[in-house]
Amino acid sequence: MSERKILLTEKEMPKAWYNIQADLPELPPPPLSPVTLQPVTPEELSAIFPPDLIAQEVSTERWIEIPEEVQEIYKIWRPSPLYRAKKLEQVLDTPAKIFFKYEGVSPAGSHKLNTSVPQAYYNKKAGIKRLATETGAGQWGIALSQACTFFGLECTVYMVKVSYNQKPYRRSLMEIFGSTVIASPSEHTAAGRRILEQDPSSPGSLGIAISEAVEDAAGRADTNYALGSVLNHVCLHQTVIGLEAKAQMAKAGYYPDVVIGCCGGGSNFAGLAFPFAYDKLVNNARVRLLAVEPISCPTLTRGKYAYDFGDVAGLAPIVQMYTLGANFMPPGIHAGGLRYHGDSPLVSLLVNKGLAEAKALGQTAIFQGATLFARCEGILPAPESAHAVQAAIEEALAAREAGESRVILFNMSGHGLLDLPSYDLFMAGKLEDYPLPEEDLQQALTMLPKV
């Protein structure tokens, strides 16, 4: 076996997803209906989700079988490789050993296909003809567009306007796969029109795009809504990443001291970290779990742990999570997939209980780390993944200062080949950091629902 690349065979692929809800010391409080402020019912969720996904959302079974149809599509790119970043270790002159799970080998170029495929499958099984969704940087929009082609579904994507303009090639790829892509906020929905009336030049946000997609789905009987992060079933599907990584690390003869993932809504971090959280929860393993977010959208590091709307218009369920306030408008940073005001309730619970850590980084630092990584390892990270890259570099440097042989594992959740305009701006010295002013944060938090 190569010291750099650790592979699994198809026979070693996970046959079931890991459900962390089976092992948590307590479950997150129930989601609430935005209308009644009472726990949301399966009947209410059935307006936008198929029965199987609703069941997974509330399940406390530890293992949930991956349907054979989904496994067959997973085999197009799974198992994904685990690499040891030996050249990066040498450049950093660190005793640390740095490993990364590379999800950029998927046809979508990111980890998002791990959940878009089962979501499309379960919707097709339920007789749905069309899916509506939002996307930030476009990784999720591409993944759902591809999954819909696999199962013969139509797809409409509301893409956050700032990313729609920053990342035109991701938009092009969605359209190649047959999706209709709409810049959000738009004139297509009441939620979008309200935002444009207030601010015709609004750059958009994931919270706004979610409102538009949910409104679209709720208004048509043949259409459901699909979400690429935050929800329990999304985090569940992503655990194929961590399950494979655990097996690959065992093959290499190592176990991580720290597991790192970038975090916007939480599925990226959850996918790698939750299977290692099992070791921590059940076997008292001494492994650190580190979620990394932007300083301009510091949900876990500066947000409030409270009930909040998942979207701007208040159409989605209200959930307990770390939040900056549903009306918070993050700056137009180039890690568009991390521009969300809230986080997964499951990830939020882990952080709240001290079972996971969080840190925030500026975009100039993460592009510096990503550029160094690309020069050492030959893979260009997406700006979202670059947060994990830079955090891993900082862990490796800390290990050097402490003289520790630390084992670091991070999720390289997608490539940055469609983000080259952002890298051009970085190399031209035109990127800025946007730390969130405290007064803006406090203003946004005044709008939390009174529950």
C-alpha cells in the first residue's frame, strides 16, 4: 500500500449510514412549526419531504441501511481515497502526520452527491416529479442536478445571487444537467419579491434562497424540497465519509488526534466527524472534533444557541441551533457554501455539550493555506474546504511548537477548479477579510422568534 494513498475496495464500502442520534446523551429539542410554534408534525413535513426522509429525520436507530440503488450510484466514485499529505508535512517541518479524505473525486466535485443521490431516490420512490432547492456556492446545486438526472426528476435551483455572479461555471454545470437556475432573491416567489422591494441590490443569502425554494415546493403537488445541509437526514447520509475514513486510517495504522471539517450548515463536518464522535460517545476515545467557519459568518463561535427560523421568510421549521439570526446578511465572501446564519441542530448540540470545538478563520488566511496545499499536494481546494486545510496547517504548526507527533485528519470536501476567479482575486491582492461587527450581530439576534 502506498504511504500517500489509502484505498478501500467496493466490498469494503459502508452498507449503512451511521445515525448519531442513537448515541447522543440527549437529543436536540424538537423542531417547531413556524405557524403554531408547536412541535412540527409528520403531516406538516410531508408537504415538502417524502416519508422515508421524514422517518430518517427522527430515527434513533444506530444504523440505517443504504438502499442498493443508492449504493450502485455511490460506486461511481466511492470509496473515495484517503491521502497522507507528506509534502505538506515536509514544507511545514512538522512532526505531525496529516491525512485528508478527498471527496473532490465525485462527479459533482464535492461531497454533496452523498446526500443528493439518496434524496432524489426517496423522492422518486414517493412519486415526486420535481425538486426545488437552494444553493450557495453551487456545489449542492450541481449535486442535486446530477442526482435528478440519475432518477429522471426535474430540478429548479435558487442560487444565491452573489455566488450566481461569482461562480458562473457552477451555474453552467447545473444547466448542463438540465436544471433551471434562478438568481436569488428573484421575482419568481413572494419571498423573493419582498426582499427585492426592501433592497433591489440584495446580494442574497442562503436563508433567502431557502425561503424561495420552500415556497416553490409547497406550491406544487408534484414538487418537494431538498436541502443540502443542516437537517438530520443530510448529516446521516454524509457519514459514508467518516465510516470510510475510519477504515482507511486503520489500514494505515493510525488513529486521528483531531478530526477537522469546514462548517456552514454542518453536513461537511458531520460527515467526517460523526463516526469518530461514536468512538468518543461510546468508547471514550480521546479524539478532538473541530468545526471551522468564516469570521464573517461565525455561527458556532459567536452565535446564540437558541430556536430560530431556518429561512428568512419563516416558512421552514424553527430549530434549536447556533444562529446569527435568520435576517443576518453575511458579506459576499468567496466560500459561498458557508454563508448560512445557522447550523445543524446535531452539530450545534455537540458544540454546546463540549463534544466538539469550533474556530473561525478569515478568507485571506484560508486562501493562503489553500494555495500552499495546492503547491504541495497538487489538488486545489474549494474555498469552503480551504477552511479545513488552513485549520489542519495551524494544528500541524502547533504540533511542531509543542514537539508532538499529532495525527491530523481533515475533510477535503471538494476541488476548487470552478473557483479560479476567486483565486485570481486572491493572487491579485484583492480579497479582504470581513470580521463580523458586534453591533451587527446583536441587531440580527433581536429578531429571534419568541419561543
